[in-house]
Amino acid sequence: MNLLTQISKIPETYLTLSTVEIENRIHKIKKELGTKLLIPGHHYQKDEVIQFADVTGDSLQLAQICAANTEAEHIVFCGVHFMAETADMLTSAHQRVYLPDLRAGCSMADMANIHQTEQAWDVLQEIFDDTIIPLTYVNSTAAIKEFTGRHSGACVTSSNAKKMVEWAFTQKQRLFFLPDQHLGRNTAFDLGIPLEQMAIWDPIKRALVFEGDKQDIRVILWKGHCSVHEGFTVQHIEQVHENYPDMKVIVHPECSHEVVQASDDAGSTKYIIDTIAQADPHISFAIGTEMNLVKRIIKQYPERHIISLNENMCPCLTMNRIDLPHLLWQLDQVVAGETMHQITVDDKTTKYALQSLERMLQNT
């Protein structure tokens, strides 16, 4: 069934409840279900939702926590669709994974669908023969993870991307990196691969974008991106350095190559959190990543000077679909024994997608 046909409109009664009423009912349900319920919350979720999370983290970290928790029968994932898919694939058959609002998604993950990817692979095989291995960022659909697993590739996270790119080049001569071109470019560049040896695959034009001899290509980057992280520019960095000469700029590697190169530091969400936590309290930071996380860090360190690299940045619209009314509605359905918004991945997709995930875990 198409995802859009599964989306139900939230009953009006949930929208008329006060925040206090919703919070009290969620607390009551959590107490009632006890260890049968697990609520993972991604770092980018709203504070109103994060307050009810049993665990917080990045997408793969949360999925692994779900897999390790065999006691929880109901996993209400406060994140986006691809995260819930990964959790479903890693958990046991007796566990059910739910997404409180099926509109919660990732625009980057949606930039690479399986039909486009298969088309690209056929063309690239004609050009380069059997010299390519695919890697996919975990911010991708289960179908894309299945594709990489089926073709002897693997998943990567922003934390282990360097190790996985190094591993990929021990397997094949060339790398096909999906769906985020910026993470792929920044990682390969850090490992010494020049930009002149990187090409772009444009799924809309169904074309390889490259000037020069195609046989010089070592990295093929899918033309995808994170709309939030593309909102940070070199001009933002210059403005920060002008206003606050001693301030350190730290960004996520989903930012453009130019922004990463102009920054003082770059790394995964966990890296950003840990770097700020371990830094001298007198060091000030401008952070280039999703606004909900930045605001949470600022609140965590009120005595320190921390700002967003782009203070006019809006939170990710698709990442932030889940709110208190939807969370309560989902929990009420769980208590009632309903399977509303359950996320399931078929066995064939799961088989190869897990191979992709397992290769990553074995090599990092």
C-alpha cells in the first residue's frame, strides 16, 4: 500500500487538548505500559517530544538500541520514516515499530528512489563495468539499503564514513555514493581524493555529470542533499568571524564542501555534541546543523556563548512533523491494540538491507 494512502487525519479531539492534558496522559500511558514500551527520540526532534524519549541519539544508534531491547513490544519511534524502517529490520518479529506521523520524512532520503537507482546502476555498469561498489548513507530508504546490500556494498553514517569509504576502495576501483553528495564529497576529499576525480549522477537527467576522461573518475556522487544543511553558507561563516573573531565554527559534513572547508571543524551530530561538551568553557561556538539540536545545546550551556551559524534557519519541516498530539494519538492506539502507523519492511528487502548494515558494523 502506498504510504500516502495510509496516513490518517488526526482526530480533532487531540488538537483541542491543552499541553498539560496531553503530557499527563502520555505520562500515564508510559507508566501503564512500562517496559513493554520504548520511545526513541532523534536528536533533531522538538523538545516537547524529546522530554518523553526513553533514549536519544542519531538514527543508527537508536535503531541499535531498539534491536538490543528485546523486552519492548511496542517501539514508538520519534524520528522519520527511514529510521523506523531500520528499527523494524533490526528488531525481532514480536516487536512492532510505529511512526506517530507518517508524514515525518527526510527530503534527502526521498531524493533517491529504487527505480532511479537501478537505472543509474545499469548506465554506470555499461560505462565502468564491474569496477564500482555502492555505499549509502543511513539516511536512505530500506529499498536503497537493500540495493547496496545486493551489490556487495554497505551503509555509512556521518561518524564512520571515512572508514567505510576506505573499506570500499579495498573492494572496488570506484565508489557510488548515495544519496547525499556533500557527505560523500567531503569524506572522499578528506581521504585525499581530488575533486577532479569526482562525478555527479543526476537522476532527473539520467546523466553522469563530469568534464574529462570518465576513466579518471573514482567517486560517483548521487545528486542529493540535506535542505537544512545547504542553508549554511560561506557568507554565514565570514559574518560570524567578523562579529566574533574568536568564535569557532563547527558544522555537519552534510554541509557543502565550501562550507566545510571554511569552518574550523566538522563532524557528525555526536561529534558536535561531544566536542562542545569537552571544550574549554571559554570557547564560543557557532554550530551549523539542525536548529532544534542547536537550541537544545544552547539551553544545556546557558553560561557559554553558543549560537546557530544561521540564526534565521528554520527547523527541518519533514523531520519535525511529530508533535505532542500525534504522539498521544499513537500511544492511545497502542493501548487499544491497534496497529495504526506500524512500519514494516518485507523479508526480501530486509535480507539484503541487513547485509548492508552488517558490512558497515563489521568494518567500523
